[in-house]
Amino acid sequence: MTTGEPDSLSARIGARLRADGGWWPFDRFMAAALYEPGLGYYTRGAPVFGAMPASGSDFVTAPELSPLFGAAFARQVAQALAAAGAHEVWEFGAGSGAFAAQLLAALPPDTRYHVVDLSGTLRARQAERLAPFAPRVSWHDTLPEAIEGVVVGNEVLDAMPVQLLHWDGERWHERGVVADGGRFAWADRPTGLRPPVDAGFLPGTTVELPRQASAFVATLAARLVRGAAFFADYGFPEREYYHPQRRGGTLMCHRAHRADTDPLVEVGEKDITAHVDFTAVALAGQDAGLDVVGYTSQARFLANCGLLDLLEGADLKTIANAQKLITEHEMGELFKVIGFARGLPGFVPLGFTAGDRTHTL
């Protein structure tokens, strides 16, 4: 194992891992692989967001695919801001800044936009993209103590580190990582942790325990004084998330618009994600005092927000890209949107007026 690039992140992780007794739970490994300052996937400075591999990107998000994603979403944000009597939007993990730019272009000019992002590299790119809106945008390291307004996040929850549990047919083990010579390898340890449901798992099943996403929502809930929060991401309700036929879990890696399931190689050079357990996210918000005001597919949410109206008079390329946002075999069904609110009695969010699936959580 060398200490120079591109293996410097692997060397750093390996050294820390050995110093900590030779074993890390996977969520700690995932956090280092994605967020280690200057070396992690999201902090190293390489492009990751984009529609085409030729751009050097690894995956495409909805705002990168079509500006109409943000234009439609802005209608929901505007409605929530009006209901709260507020003018501030907070985005956690703003990526390339595409979503922020689309929202700012559509929202009233007195809207203040706050970005919470830990990556200095991404902040620089966001600042460049959001230059036309510069007086209205500010950056922060953490959420404030009190928020009155709207919080948004697109593909944020899936990038939060997860624990892995493995069922051998007799007991549960927590799956962790060890340094094995010049590479990393899996190593399981008996654990008292359990999935939230007993789904009759088959021997050899591995599942994720996405507790950090739930903790994030609980933290947000403690700070949302009045307003709403909306998160778009790929995932399922709990009963689908832990379906016994999903024996390998949902953990995936992405590089150059290709997917694989091995996070222990090319560490820091590819994205690591897990689908969102929306039941756990909803319960975390609810237990912390938020109202769950809606949950539905991205296709239904965008349609409720007037996406089809925005397509009137559009050219064929614009229509084709927008269709990917709502087509079932593209982003339309796998991606969901969940909404929370506090202090807004009677608030019925535009995006959930038809096809709400909150009852499935």
C-alpha cells in the first residue's frame, strides 16, 4: 500500500483502521471514503455531477438532467414559503448548484438561499454557478439553531453512511472492514443490532441500517421552528426495503456512469450510496415533532407541481429529458419525495395533492 496518489486515501484509512484495533464498522469506512477532507470522494476536487461520462462525471441527478425539475419543485417551495410567511430556503448538500440555480430562478426575488455544504471544492463550484444570484446566497458549515422557512435536499439522504448487518442463518453480525495487506476486506462481528423488521431473512442476507439519515432528520426537526422540509431521493418504505428477496441490500457504487457493488476498491474514486428507508426517515421526523405532510413518487410529485404545464411549447430534447424524470423505468418511480412541516396547521402541500402514499410508510 503506497502513500502517494491515488492510494493516499487508502493508506490513511488503513493506518487509522490498524490504530483502532484493526476493524471498522462499515459506516465509518464509508464516511472516510466519501468525506475525508481533501481526499474523500466528495472533497477531492474531481467532477462528480453531470449528464455524460465525457464530462468526467460519475452520475446524473435530476437537476442536471432537466432544469424543469427545479422549476416544478419551486412551485412547492413557493407555496410552503407563503404558508410559513417566510423568505428563506435552506439546502443541505447542494452538489453542483444546479438545483439551487433552478429554484432561485423561479422563486420571488426576496428569497434568501442558504447552502449547507462541507466540501470547499463543491462550494467553489456552487458559487460559480450561482454567481447571478450572489447577493441572495450564503454558505454555512452547519444548520442554524432555528429555521423559519423551507429546507430542501435532493439525493442527500442516500449519501449518508450506513451500517451493514449480515444474517448467517443463526445470528446477526455487523459487517465491517479490515486492512488485508494492500487492500481492504470484509469482516463480520456478532452484534446486538437488528433490522427494524423480522422479514424471514434467508441465510447470507446483508441489509443496511441507515441510522445516520434518521439522525439527520431528527436534528433538522429540532431546528425547524416553522416551515417545511422536502427531500427527494431513491428508496422504499420499510417493508420493501427489508424484503427477504433483497438479499444483497441496496448498497451501490457509481463511477463514470457505471454501477458496481464493491465499495472496498477504488476508495475515494467512486460514489457509495444506499437507498433510503423512507419509513425510518418519516418516523424520525414524526418522533421529533414534525408532521409528515406527504410521501409519493417523484413522477406524481412533479406532475402535481405542474411539470406538464411547463413542457408546453418545449423542444423535443427538453421533453425527452423531462420524461426521464417521470418515466417509471427511469427516475419516476424509484425516486420518491417526502415532506415534513411544523407550525403550519391545515397545510396541504401542492406536490402531494394527488397520489399521496403516506399510508404505505
